[in-house]
Amino acid sequence: MQFVVIGLDGVDTDAPSRRQAVRQDHIKMGEKLLISGNLWYGAALLHDDGTMKGSVYVVDFSSETELQNWLDREPYVVGDVWREITIHKSNTRDPWQFNRDREWFEKREA
């Protein structure tokens, strides 16, 4: 079962420091989710000035319970970074069509 998870950071003055404090743990957990096949896509959401304001994840878990188990451990949740979390059930048709090798992306950036 696929889910789109949108987590928006708090807007208080301490929000950026909370994000930075747990960012490496968030990235490490994301790497584990990639390896397990649970994370299909992730991206930082940005303000107009380029600073981070949240995250979006497309994840795949066998149940909503497994999704919640991940959220209960996600550093941006535990670390009080994401203050507003929206979850949408989704269905990605033929998800492999979006996968391209690293060289394809590097060539586009050149």
C-alpha cells in the first residue's frame, strides 16, 4: 500500500535548528527505508528563498500500522520538526517507469 506523506515544519524561530539537530538521523532512516524498499521517493520542500519548510515522501508499507510504526520512529516526528503531517493513500501505476540510473540525472544537470 502506497502513501504520500507531507510533513511541514513548524514556523517558529527554533524550527530550523530542530531540523538540523535530527537531519542526519532522518537521512540515515531514509537510507534504511530505501534499502528495504519502503521509500520510493523523498524530497525537501522549500520556501521561495531556498530554505527548507518540509518534506514529501512516497512510501510503500503493507499496512497503515506499519506506516504508523515508521512515523513513530521518524526523527522529524520524534524531534518535533514536522508540525503538520498529511497522509494520502496512493497508487503509483508502474512505479518502475520513473526509475532512471544516476548517469541520466547527472547528464541533465551538466
